[in-house]
Amino acid sequence: MKYQTLFNWLAAGVVMLGALGGCASSGHATLTDAGPSAAPDYVIGPGDNVNIIVWRNPEVSQSVPVRPDGKITTPLVEDLEASGKTPTELARDIEKALAKYIQQPVVTVIVTGFVGTYNEQIRVIGQAARPQSLPYRRDMSLMDVLIAVGGVTEFAAGNRATIIRTVDGKQQQYRVRLNDLIRDGDISANVSMRPGDILVIPESFF
């Protein structure tokens, strides 16, 4: 009877450990493709280049970079905030600043170098061939990101990779299947990316 009780206790412990192990191994929810999201208007960020065209005033028209502090300086306009604005919004702000010197200025802003704001960039860390930050592009997919970073290293645990995504102000983690996509050509593993996504590619220990 004593041995039977001990056996029952050990069996219960194994079942409990198995349940805990199952919870741990399940990890994060696997991210499936829900289709491309509605693309917002492009927002200017530090590192972008903007071409400012002032109609009938070529002397104040100029192509300038957005400084790391998010501001630009052009003829007659100093230290104007550009980061976080759409090209149209920036054009209107420049018109207001130029109105002190030019009668009814008409300004067009064209972004010629794309980086975007930091919170909209795609970041790839871990066992990518070239870990880096990428400007988000409309309809960008996981495959596009992998091409941009040169794929994964030989030490990558591709099917344990995760995407960290902010949803309703909270960070969520989703499992993605890089090995299935790259090695097996499983297109169902090619999910849509979102602005601000962080792709984490862990190292395989086996």
C-alpha cells in the first residue's frame, strides 16, 4: 500500500511537470498573415532627405537632410521641426515661416531619402546575416525583411524567431517560422509586417 501511494504521488508529479513543460514549449502564439494593414501617410523621420520647392522662388528652394534632432534648416527658415510630420504638413509649416518674407508662398516637399521615424522602423536583431533597422514600406512582408538583411546565419533557430509588436499600446510576441519560409518555401509562413515590428532571431544551441 505504501509503495502504491508513492507510485501515485510520482505519477501525479510527472503529469504536472508534463503540463508545465507543455505550457513552456508552446511559447508565443504563431503569427499568421491577416493581410496588409491600411497604409498611413508617410511620416518624416531623422535621416530623411527632403526636397523643398518654393514656387517661383528657386533661391530658397533646397534639398536638405533631417537632422538627428528631427529639425531642418533652409534659407530664411531655421530649426524647423520636420520629424513626425507628413510632407504636406511640413510644406504648410514652411509656408507659414516664409510668409514673413515672401508673399503667399507655395511650398511642395518631396521626400527623396527614406528612413522614417524610429517608432515605425523595422528592427532585426539576433542571428540575421546583417542585423539592422529598415524603413517600413507599404505591404512589407517577412520575406522582404529577410531579403534586406541577407537571410539568417547558420546558427539561427529560424522556427523559434519571434516578432515583437505593439498592439493597443501593449507589446505582444508572436512566433514566426523562418526555416519553413526560407528552406521549405512555405509561403504560408510569409506574414505581413507592421510599422515598429522587431524581429528577434535566436541562436540554435543544437
